[in-house]
Amino acid sequence: MDRMEVTETFAGISLPGHLHTEESLRFASSFQFRDTDVVIVTYPKSGTTWMQEILTLIHSKGDLEPAKTIPNWARAPWLEHTYFKDMLQETSGPRLITTHLPCQVLAPALRKSKAKVIYMARNPKDVVVSFYHFHKMAKFLPDPGSFEDFLVRFLDGTVQYGSWFDHVKGWLSQRAELGLFYITYEEVHKELERSVERLADWLGCPLQPEEIRAIQQHCSFSSMRENAMVNYTLIPCEIMDHSQGRFMRKGTVPAPPHPLPPGSDGSKGPWLIPSDPCGRMEPARRPVAAPGWEPTMGVSRPRGPTAESEGARQALLACVPTTLAATATGRG
């Protein structure tokens, strides 16, 4: 299936037609989860590949064979993608499933099972930069245009896959009902070993120290970047333009040095993220937040100024670290 220029709209969200059809999306929304399923939920560019790798190795007790021989999209297939139904027929035993779909689409089906749901979020300042670069690589996504214009669309929630703010807020509103495990990219980046331990304990898969060490070593950014099973170099150039850069670019957690764009009411309109990483599992524990990323219990959408003037564009660019903004706009 080609459909490189096609956009599917489902539940009010635009999605790339190369990966999604109306049939595949309806199949996903009514999917019958098993109690033994583990479901990874993320907004794009929020550490999905990292979590797929960690959970693969927790399940294998640190055995690297599956992570080195099976592509991640086969080990943890995307529920909403067109190939999922065929892939499902080849899966026996506990299933690791990935999705970018919003809460309103999947929560009703998940409530009918005891599937374990893991939600991973990332600082939106880093998400938007990574997502912009991914648009330049992925030929099934629309041309992102200038970084300033892409940032405006990201803030408005009109990029493909919809609003980051609505995605995070929607899923975390279901923490208690679904009992989901919430973790941040920043927490895993700073405390990989501890994050692996917590995930393994929550999944009921306790690990030995040597197994944790093997997972920690394999799931380092440098190791994954060279692993063809996760770095997407297996994807043909007709689908992904590898001359535009690497799928796994930096894997860093920069400290945003600039203030955020003003809100429409004159307030700062901060980018906010919930503070409880595990929902009801460990309510006292707080995630490791990147400097400049204020954790709180609510998620609000910053309403920045329009891009009608150079001053407005500069205010929007203040949402991301200076060096990354310069790189994204071709000035660095």
C-alpha cells in the first residue's frame, strides 16, 4: 500500500494514510484486548522506541536475541496500523502493543479488559523539535514548512496525530480507571536502571541484577542508535529519506533556557505536565522533570501569539532551546 499523499481523519484527528485506513482505525477502536496485553501509549516522538526496547527485554529477562533479530514494529506492533491484524495472527502468548491513538478512541475498549497500560510523556519543547525533523524524513507525512509555521500548528493541535496537550490530558484523566503506569522520557533518561526496575516490578516480572545491567546497556541511546532493529535504517528510502538525518537524532534532555510564549490573557501560559508518574501506584513519587519544564497536576494548552509578525515568530521560537531552534530553522 502506497497512499503516501493520503490523509485519514478519524475522531477529529489527521493521520498519515500510508499507515492508516478507515478500516484499520475502526479495527483498533473496537479491539478486544486480553488481560495479558501490555499497551504502550505515547504521542509521537515521546520515547516510543525506547519503551518498546525496554519492555521487550523485560519480557525476555535480559535476553538480547529478540531485540537484535526482530524489528521493533514486529515485536511491539502499532495497533492502528494497517499491518497489525496480520501481525496479530502470528502472536502467541502475552502481547506487547503500541499506539499513538488518543484516549477517547481506545479507553472504552481498554476498560473491558485488565490489560496493562503504560503512558510515556515527554517535554513538549523537545517533542515539537523532534517531530519537525521526523516530518522532514518521513515521506508519508506532509512537508512541515518552516519551523515557525510547524510550531504554530503544533500549538494549535492541527499537526498530524492531533494535539499533544489533548493527548496527554486525555490519557492521564484515565489513570485511576485504567490503573495506567505513567512515566516521563526525562525520568528514564536520568534514571534508566531505576525506571527498568519500577516497570519490571509493576509488570510482575522481577529481574536479577545481571538482567537489569544487560537491559541498561542495550537500551543506552548509543547502543540503540546502531541497532538496525530499532533505528529504522531498514525502512526503504521510498518511505523514509535517510539523507535528511537519522531517526534517532540525539536522545538528549536539553534544559530550555527561554521563557514560554505569553498566553492570550497576558499570563505566561506555561506548558504543564502532571506530576504523578505512576497514577495510583506510587502517588507520592514525582517524575524527573527537565529544567524549565514545570510539573503540575493539570495540562493546559499555551495560547501563543500568531505568526503574523517577526516578533510573534520569535516569541514562538522561545518555546524551544536556542540551539535546537536554530538547527530546525536551518540557522545552526
